[in-house]
Amino acid sequence: MKNSYPLFVLCALVVTCVLAQDTKREFSQEKLAEFNAYIANEISENKIAGAEVLIIKDKATVCHTASGYKNMKTKAALKKNSIYYIQSMTKTIISTAIMQLVEQNKISLDDLVEKYIPEVAGLRVTTDPEKGINGPTVELKSAITIKHLLTHTAGFSHGLGDTVLDKELFAGMYNETLNYKGHKNLESRIAFLMSAPLIGQPGAQWFYSASPDLLALIIQRVSKQSIPSYLKEHIFNPIGMTDTAYNLSTDQAKRIMQLHTINKSGIFELSELQVPTKGNTVFGGTHGLFSTAVDYAKFCQMFFDKGVANGTQILNPETVAMMQENHVGTLMGDARGFGLGFGVLYNTENDPSPAPSGQFYWGGYFRTHFFIDPTENIIALFMSQKLPYGEEYNIALNRAVYGSLIK
């Protein structure tokens, strides 16, 4: 059954997309309207509950819309600056925090992780992931460094694959996507990760992983601060990210977009399980933060401004440049690589994306996504809350943004 998504709402969405002023290249209002129409149709077809889109060019807001519902069951409208569980978009923030410690010479990218987490020294590598956690293993050929963790080349897994090892790892670390159990703190979750073998030798592959959890623990141990305290003092407060945290206030929780999913009968509906907005105690690096499109855009803008936000130097310009570079060679292919916390499009000629080389990006499992384009000076965010994960809205956002630029 389709949603009765009124036409006047679509019209309201279209007019809220305004042309950026004083930009080198402007946006086509008609093309942006086509993207809004696409989102409206996805909502009316019950493929998505709602979405917030924010596009910024040269520090001017080009388009900011909120469409659909934050709760399909109650028909509560999704509003601008709603709050979302951003899942893996937490990783880029943790990577930024690690690079602050690198700048302060408190740690080095080449430091061995075992210096801060001794248990890492005893890890081994599986020779048959289908035999699970207790399957056959071999010794490490080289030690794991902090840079390996930042680039997902350490050999850790995230437990998202189909092998027996991945499934056992996911069950032990997260239990279920929306029913986390068994870990009261980050140390407990990492202890389980340390009980499993690596999927490959350090530096030999790019494999999406739980490595940022180890980065978070290193931040905690080196700074002598809890992760929420460190991030608030050194990143959130200076940048002005007032709605980004692991736990929300009562008023903030009212602005949450609820998660929607496909039930066993194939019907898209409000999920029975929702991420708790308070009482969270596992302050991880892989996921865990709530945020808004506006807050995250401020974080992205800091990278454009050579590490400066509100007059405060969050990162040095050299660090900002280093984080955007591809540090994994061709381990991910001949078009896309990985920087120090971001995915990187390093050769657009070998990629179907309309984006230029140099774009960096990442997203979250519940359909949140951002990209930063240093060439066109564009920040774009798509925020929703839907399971299962898919790339279609990320792709549509890219096509809409670059297709709307007037040459």
C-alpha cells in the first residue's frame, strides 16, 4: 500500500532548495527538483520512511530538505535538523581524534598497537574462516600499527561477512544489529575481538573492520579521558556540534528519526526494536554516535577550512591533507581507496561516479551518508534510518549533486 504523500509537501521541498550565492558554479533548480521528486516517490512507494538532504557549496546552503516521516506508524513528520543514529559515520570522528594525538606527538602512525593494547601481540591469522573462531591459524608475519587500524588493513573483521568466523564474531561482539547484549563497556567488546583470529596478515588486504574500536581504546588510554569526554572537549564543543553524542537528552530524543525495516512478510514498517537514546555505556569507535545533518556538515566544513572551526585549530592543514590521501594503494581497486578514516575516490576515470578524483566520503549502516568534494567545494549529506543497508540513495545523491551543477 502506498503512502498518501501530498503534492503540496513535495512543492514545499522544491522551493526550499535555493541557489547558492557567490559560487563558482551554480546549481540547476530544476535538476534539484528532480531529486526531490525521486525521494518523494520512494516515500510514497513505502521504500523509505523519510529523508533529510543537506547540500552546501562554498559555505552556502544550496539545498536543505526534510521529507516524509520520522515515524511511519504515527505519521509524525520528519523535520530539518532531526537526529539520526549515524552508525559507522562515528569512525571518521574517532579517526580525527586519533590524528589529534598524532599531532601532539603522544602517539605515532607507526606505533605498534600492542604498545597500548598488549593483547594484540598474541593475535594469529586464520587459515580457514569456515572453521570459525577456533579454526586453524598461523603466526603474524608483522606487527599491527596504528596506521593499519586507520586504514582497515590490520586484518581485523567487522563480522559482516558470510563466513563462519564472521558470523561468530558478529554474534560475540554485537549479538544482533538492534539487540546488543553482553558488553557493558568498550573493553569488554574488544576482549572478545582479541579472542578471534585475524582474517589476513597486517597490510596484506583492505577489509572493513572493527579496528576503530581499538583506536577508541587507544584514545581513552593515552588521553586519560573517556571517549565522550574527549570528543566533547576536543571536537564537538569547538566545532559547535551540540547534537552529537552517544546518549541524548530527553528533548533531543524527541527529535529522533525512528528506524524502519522490512519485516518477515516483506512489508516495510517501523522497527520493533530501536536504538536506546540513553544508558549507552559502550563508547565505541566503530559506531555509537547520534548526530544531525547540520552538526555533521560543520564537521565536514572543518576539513575545507584547513582544520579550523570557529577560530579553533582542530587539525593542522598538513594532517587534513594527509587524511584525504589514498593510503592503501590498489587494495580496494583501481578507482577507490581509503585514507585515514575516509573512503577516497582517487581515480574517477576508472569509476562510474560523476564525482571528480579527490572526493572523500563514508556512511552509516542505517542509510546515512556524506561526501566532501574539495574540487567543487561541496558537502552533501543524506540522512535516513532504514534497514537493510543499501547504496542506492548514496548513488542517487551523487548523481543529483553533480547532475545539478551548471557547467
